[in-house]
Amino acid sequence: MSEIPGIYRHVVLFKFKASIPEGRVVAIESAFRDFCAQLPFVKGFEWGRNSSPEGLDQGFTHCFIVTFGSPADRDRYLPHPLHQAFCRDYLDPALDKVCVVDFQAND
């Protein structure tokens, strides 16, 4: 197995507080996509809501995958003002739990 050059993934799982209305969740989905589209070092963005029938989700309902060209690009993303504002304004008040896994993609 070898690394796939230029592919570094930032995977984020969200479990929202039970009190967060659906409209706010939809706004968060849009805001995440919109701010990532403004960052030139983000190579890709994909997301979806959990649909697994296995029952192993531990309450996580959303998965977001942000693709970078390198760990250095991820390191630019984390402290970026747009990312920090998104976390502060949207996520901090809405999330019960979050799980993050970053990795260099392999074939």
C-alpha cells in the first residue's frame, strides 16, 4: 500500500444537541460548504447524513470530509479565521459531540 500523492483527508463527525432545530442543522450544512469553497487550499468537500443500518453511529448524524493536498494545508485550515468563525458561531452552540480523524490517503 502506498500514499496517494496530494490527498490528505480531514474527516469530521457531528452529533447535534437534541434541542437544535432542523433548520439550524441545514444552515450549518450550508455554512460548512460555503466557507470551505472560499479557501483555495481546500481541494474537495463532501458530506452526508448517516444512513447506516448497523446502529453503530453512537448518535453521530453527519460526516464531513475536507480534502487537502498535504498536512500543511490542513494546518493552514485549522487556525484560519473562516474556520474559527464557523466553529464559534455555528458548531460550539449546536454540538453534543464531535469526532475528528485526519489521514494521508492510501491506495
